[in-house]
Amino acid sequence: MAGAIWCVVEDDRQGTPKKVMAEVLGEASRLASQLGGPAEAVWLTDKATEAGLKQLGEWGAKRVLLVEDAGLAPYRGEVWAPVLAELVQKESPQAVFGAVTTRQREVMARLAARLGAGLAADVVALAVEDGKLIATRPIYAGKLLSKMTWAKTPWLATLRPNVFKPAEARSGAAAAVDKPATTVPAPTMSLVERREESSTGLPELAEAEIVVSGGRGLKGPENFVILESLAKVLGAAVGASRAAVDAGWRPHRFQIGQTGRTISPKLYLGFGISGAIQHLAGMRTSKVICAINKDPEAPIFKIADFGIVGDLFEVAPALEQEFKKLLEK
Amino acid sequence: MKILVMIKQVPDTATQVKISSDPKAIDTAGITWIVSPYDEFAVEEALRIKEKRGQGEVVAVTLGPERAKEALRSCLAMGADRAIHLNDSTWEQADTLLTARALAAVIKQEQAALALFGRQAIDDDMGAVGAAVAELLGWPCASWIMEESVDEAGKTIRVGRQVEGGLEIFDLPLPAAVSAQKGLNEPRYPTLKGIMGAKKKEIKDVKAADLGLASEAPALSVVKLEALPPRPPGRIIPGDPAEAAKALVKALREDAKAI
């Protein structure tokens, strides 16, 4: 019998799985229907919630392997990797998937090294060919795609958010919950403090379905309020180009591009962004791209689905009014 | 305190990258090679740690073909004391795992107190080597660090690691592995003196056998490379700002169904 496809749960540290898990579980279930073996969730946490377990079941997990231990929070790779490895060695899943988040990128790398397994990180497509899994990954700043495969199971991969089709929650579908006995090793590293970013009230860049982004065309840090105002109407995150970040207009965590964050929203709106290759690397997998720029020759228009050649200081407020009219209907 | 910095030579961001006649590889003709930008942050941070402590050694390490020596030379010009080049045809097809095994073996042999990495190399963007090396060595690790300080005794490193929604400050006992995120520092440019001095510094070639490693098949391999599917041609929306905005919102709603 084919082994299970495991999905390592990314949560909000308060016992609720993040919505990216709908995508990871959705993809795992789709592949499981071709490869055989159930889609299952593996949840390492200091405290799970009933609602969280229910949610994982509704997203398609047939079973949740729950390891609940105070030593699992805060996340530490040196603690998580041995726990996951022990579970993998006991149960031999055919694949272990994670989401591309800061901690899962790290723990999956540690897990792969511990198991001597292959890891395909930041995958944007998965397919079964001749019974084998093939992963597609963007490489060279997204200029090419690399199709990769594994020498043996377990196949380890991290999936880029907003790319895979999320599972539709089926109410009533419940996962069996197992609490396997595992050894949670003592950590050597210790958390001193957690500095929360001042909340903008807007969604996190990597997870946002709509992203509004600004570049040098904004002319100064004070003008980002124009984009923030538009973003509030859309429930969007606000990003920036490297030029805007290097000029000190926005903190680096807002940078989209090769040396910043990679995003894949349903809708991307770029204002005063020329579209340097290094910026395109971070957003070219967006589903719909809109560019607003004064310069009709700006490279971003080459990959944009819709463009407006014009002054962003006039277009952005006009767009805000139009979106308001539409969304308040 | 001995610090090893793992770097990778990658094509310059602006370089055109084309698939070669072998569909599993790129055509390297005409490519401008650079040190991966995140690795430069790591080199810079290693130099700052050494300068602050007033003693120590910074060793740049890479795994790659002969041309990768140029990248090591750049690190020496920035101020690294010496370099190690894992230069063996057995590593031509090395994946993350085999690379990590080779690097872990060197770090162990050198008895480094700290291993610094870039967050990811900007060619394959895998971003897994640093954490994999830490696991192989049984060391704690922190990825995507934005700040660090080593305590006076050289026993602990305090790092700020970027996570969704904030920064987590951790103390890691040394030896440890950390990876640099942009924002950690501003890498220095090599001075003319540095460039001249780099020519006299040692770059040691190391083979797999020197590390006691046998040739192994990779756990993950490329099936083929593909060009991006072209995006359908876009549409420029004409009109004054108010008209254009109205038409764009309509198109996003009705044609693209994006909102």
C-alpha cells in the first residue's frame, strides 16, 4: 500500500492552522488520489485546539498526527527536526510537504539532512509521471523553471503559498487524531524576546491575495500613504521595490524581489515600479498583474496583464474611488 | 574565534540565462559571475565579528568548479584571511544534501566556532544548505538573521531572526550556524590594497577523499529545465486617470475576475 502524504502544519502559534494549509492539504489530497495513500497532517505545537483539528479534517486530512509538547514552542529547528524524523522513520510516509514559511523552509532542510532525503524547496507545481513525483521550481530569479525528481522516498517539498488550489472545506469531514509517543529533545537555543512588528492592520505580504506595491515613482516615503489607503479598501498588503527600500522609504521586510519576498497573489498592482528583473523575480507568478507607470517603455508593461500609462498620483486615488464603489455595492 | 563563511558563485542577476543543448543545464557562455548577494552579507558579518573582537580568523569556503575561485578571491579581497575550495568533479551533480555533507565535513575538520551562510543562493534559490549543515553537525541554527552579537567569552551568539510578523531574538550556544538576510549589514567594497593582498592569500583545494567522502548519487536531481510559459500579451488601458481607473476596475472584475 502506498504511504501517506504528510503535510506539516503551519499555525498562528495560537492553535489555529494558517490558510496556506488548505492549499498544502488540497494538493496532497489531489496527488493522493493518483498515488494512493491518504493525505495526513502532522502538527507540532505546544497547544492544539479542537477548532484547529476540525479545520484540518475539513481541509481533507484523513488523520492528524498531533505532537503536543511545551518544548515545541517557540519553534526551534533543532527540536522539531528530530521529532519529525522520528515520526517519518516509524510510519514511512511517501512524501512530506510543508509550506514556504520562514520556519518550515528551515525545518524541512534539517529534516531532509537528518533523513538523507531530497528536498525540493519553494515548489510551484507538482505532478505524477510514471508513478513518480515531479516538482517544478522557479530558478535564476524566475527566469527558468526546473523540473526535479527524487531518487527515493520520502519526497520532501515546501509549497509556495497562493499557488496551489486550496481544498474546499467539507463540513463534517473529520480527521482521526493520533498522538504518537515521541521524544522531544531538549533545546540548546533559547528565546530572549519576540519583537512584534507594529501592526499595519493589513495582511502579511506573503499570504495576501492582493498586493499593492510602490517603487521609485512614489517620490518619497510620505507618499506610501496613498497606497496604504488603496490597500485598506482592497484588504491588500503593501509592498515595495528594491529602489524604494534602498532609498530608505520602507523597511526591508516589505521588499518584493530577488533579495526580498517572493509573492504570488491573485492580483498585483504596481505603482511607479519600472519592473527591474530583480523585482519581477519576486512577483512574476502573480495571477493578474497591473502596472501603473508614467513611462510607456517601463519593462513591467511587458509582463503586465493590464497597464495604465499615467501619473500614479492621479490614477491611484481614482482607482481607490472605483474599487470603493464596486466593493461597497 | 574561527568563522567559516560558506559562499556560492552565481550568475549576475542581470545576466540572460539560457538553457544549453543539455536540457538539464544552462548555457554558461557569456555569463557574468558574482558572489551570491546574501553570501556577501555573511562575509561582511564575519569580518565585523572578527574586527570587533580584535582577533580571530575568517575563512571563505565554496563548493564549485574551477571558476568559483574568482568568487573566493572576491571574499579574500573583502578581508577574509584564507579560502577553501571544494573542487572535485565528484561534486558536479551535487544536490543540497551532498553539498551540505561536504561543507559539514570541512566545518568539522576546521573546528569552526561559527558557520555563516547566506539565506539562499540566487541561482537555484533552494535556501536549504545552512540548516542542512547545522543538522548534520548537530548544531543549533537560526535562518534569516537581521542582527547578531557574539558574547565576550565567545560562547554564545545572540541573533534576531526574521519571522512572519516580527523578529525573534534567540541565544545560541556556539558552535552554531546562522544564515544572513538582507538588512543584516551593508557589505564593504574591496579596497585596492585588499584586492592586491588577496592575490597572496591561500586558496586551498580540497577533494572529496580529503574529507573522507565517497562519491554518491544525489537525492534530488534535475529532470529538465524549461523556459517560462509566455504570459498572454497585456492590454494598455487608455483614457484620462478617471476613465482609465474605471475601465481597469471593470476589466479586473469582468474579464480577469480578480476582484
